[in-house]
Amino acid sequence: LCFYTHRVIDGTVDLIRDHTVDPGEIEHVTVAISPRNATILRYHAPRTGLEAKFSIEFAVAATLIDGPPGLRHLT
């Protein structure tokens, strides 16, 4: 995944480790990123693996559901 998603993925992993998280009960997630990162992570509803690589929404959702995303999530 794109370098700009790594800190948010790490934070999500920490959240899961420290709290009981049921992805089915999550209504929404708010992620604060810089304007520069927002221009890079511009795919809000990715349809391909390449778009998912540049999607903060995908990175967080994948982490919550299946742990830190990797190549297997993009193919």
C-alpha cells in the first residue's frame, strides 16, 4: 500500500489491539490527514487494486476486517 496509509493502518492496529472492535458495529470512521496526503489518497470508492492502494478508506476498512492489508488484498 501507499506509504501515506501506513501511519493510519498502524493506529488502527493499535486500536484493535487495545479495544474490542466488532467491524459490524462500526457506523463510521473519521481519519484526519493532511491536505497533501488527501491529494494522494484520492480514491474514496476504489474499484481496482491500484485505486485501493491509494485509498485511506480501503486501508482502514481492510485493517478493521482482516488485519493490515497487503498484496493479497489488492489482487
